[in-house]
Amino acid sequence: MTLITGAALADGTSTDLRVADGTVVGLGRLTREPGERVLDADGLLLLTGLVDLHTHLRQPGGEGAETVLTGSRAAAAGGYTAVHAMPNTVPAADTAGVVEQVAALGEEAGYVDVRPVGAVSKGREGRELAELVSMARSRARVRLFSDDGSCVADPLLMRRALEYARIVDGVIAQHAEEPRLTAGAQLHEGAVAADLGLKGWPAVAEEAIIARDALLAESTGARLHVCHVSTAGSVDVRRWAKARGVRITAEVTPHHLWLTDEAARGYDPRFKVNPPLRTDDDVQALRAALADGTIDAVATDHAPHPAEAKRSEWSAAAMGMVGLETAVLVVQAAVVDTGLMGWPEVELAMSRRPAAIGGLTGAAQAVQVGRPADLVLLDPSHRRVLDTTHLAGRSTNSPFLGRSLPGRVVATLFRGVPTVLDGAVRAPEELTAGW
């Protein structure tokens, strides 16, 4: 058994917590029992384990950038106990066999609950529907489907996908990007792109797809989730759809809550991402929408790349940023330290709501006796300048390197077993040895 002493819950109350057999078995003022391990959490914040709806683990096919094991370690380092692995692998996760392989690799790693996301179309090519029902009925129990990295641009295919998702009580997660408006785009369409001579990625390319898909979801009665919302206009569309009663949810990334296209003025490819960094007006709108619940969740869009994919001129560099290790720290800086949100609201946006959207039954619920012991202990008062030693994954393409970030993940518990202790990710053999 493990006794966690003196932790502060999100609502500010202090408590002790006893964990046994992967479950919370005691809560309140507790006394140490003989032989019991103790974690001193005085001054630390205790939250339910974080859940990411949008993680790229790259395996199979992209092991040079990340694997299920290394990505799981990065997730644990960031306080996560569950991640949804996106399907843009090689081969694409478009069959029961591939999603079961990813799920099995996650179980073998043992750091987090790895939930595969199934592709919407075969090969993520946007032409023919993938095997949604067989993936849903497989051992991987897929409930989230996406062609992420590619928009499901064909409205007929999107409508069929929504209809099949409704049958299996699943969700279609759309990468909202009208490809005919973004071909060759390099940065947000605006003053910075014009100054740098880069082709612009217009905000309407995102907003138009969200509006179209909201209407399709309304007509089918299916559930739609919008990936990485990045514009103020998308927030307006989300509010409109919500007012109509559409079954729609949305996520925002930490980097879109903090960084703007001004960061790209030095042509540093670390800041190249899809959707692109937008303007300060967009950042402020996204923060407000997360605070008022218009945006439901924070998702990392953790996109690791080998060093050579980012060490090139801007136009040739890969799009994407790693984000698992820093997500809760950036959220603290963007919305907690600025007074927009409290920790109870952050816990909803980074744990409970993502779990509900992804269909994780029983996961990321309130800290209570009888609940799974998927937990994270944070030190919100800590501050450090991020460097590569703080990143636990295989890739280091973080836009926050060299920046001062608040907060520190001190410990992460997955099913009662610490995957992180004193800020350090434990070795695989330490996990299997028990606790």
C-alpha cells in the first residue's frame, strides 16, 4: 500500500490518500500502517491523471521519431495516465489488426493507458471508409476515429463516417482544414506571413469545415469532435453549433494558448505547425473559450520529429511540436497564472472531459474511494527554464525550449504504480517490480 500525505486537491482542500491494488482505498486524515510506503505531498497539488485526446506515437513506421514506449514515458513525465494514439502511422491504423498492435504495445510499455484512434478512411486517403465497426469491436475497443493530419474533405464520406460512428457509439475527430484553401501554405495568413514571404494559411479554411461538419453531425445525430481549434472564428462557430444542440466537442492545444505567429519571424522551424500559430487576438479568444467551456478540452497534438526533419529551411521542415511533457505547465502559465481559470477547471479540461469524449469508462473521475488510482502530483510554485533534459520522449522539437515555465510534475501514478517519482520517469523494470 501507498500513503500520500498532505496533498491539496483541486478545490484547495487538504487530504491524505491511501492506494492499494490500483485503487483509492482511503481518503481524509489517515495514519500510516505498518510497512506502508509514504509519499510526502505537502505543498503539492493532487489531480486525477491527465488524459490526452491527441498524441502521435508514430509506431508503427515512424520509430525514428517516437515509439509507443518512448511516447508513453513522455506522457507519464507530463502527468498523463491515458493517451489517444493518432492513426497517421505506416501503415495507417485503419484495421483491427493495426489498432490492436498499438494497444498491445501500450500495455507492454505500462506507463499509460494507450487508446488507439482509428482512421476514418482507408490509408487516410479520404476516398473509402475504413473498417470503423471492426476496429470498434476489436480488442482495442476504438471509440475515436480521425484522419488527423488530413481533413476528411469529402462531405459524403464524412456523413457516412458520422453515421457509422453513431452505430458504435463513437466519435469522429476532424482535422478541420479545407485543403483547396491551404495548398502550399506555410504560416497563418496575415501580416507576419506577408513580411516573411510565406504563403498564408487562412483562418476560414478551418472555420468552414467546422461549420459544415456541425451541420452534418446535426443531421445524423452523431458525435463530432474538432481537433486543435486555432482561430477566434472557430470559437464562434463552436458556440453557434452548441446553441443549436449539435453533439460537438472541441479541443485546443497548449501552444495555441500561448504562442503567436510572431514567434516565426526568425524562420525557426520549431514554430512550424498545422494548424499554424495564429494572432494574439486568436490566442485571447481561445483562452476565453476554454475558460467558459466553449472549448471542452486541452489536447497536446504531441508531434515528434527526428532532428533532421526540423533542422532545415522553413519551407522544407516538418510541421509539428512535442508537447506531452510541458502541456500542464503551459496551461498553468496561460490560464491559471493569468487568473482565467482555477485548477478545478483545468482538471476538467485536461482529465475528466477528455476521458468522457474518448469513452474511457471509469477513468479520470473525481478522486474518491473506490476510484482507479490514476493520479498526478504537481508543484505549481516551481519554475525552471526548459531544456532537453526535461523531455522524456525520443524527439526534442519543443517550441518552449529556453523558456521559463511554471510548475513541475513531481509524481504520476498509473493504476497505483508510480511511473514518475521526484520528477524522474522510472525505468520499465521498476514498474514491473511493483510498488
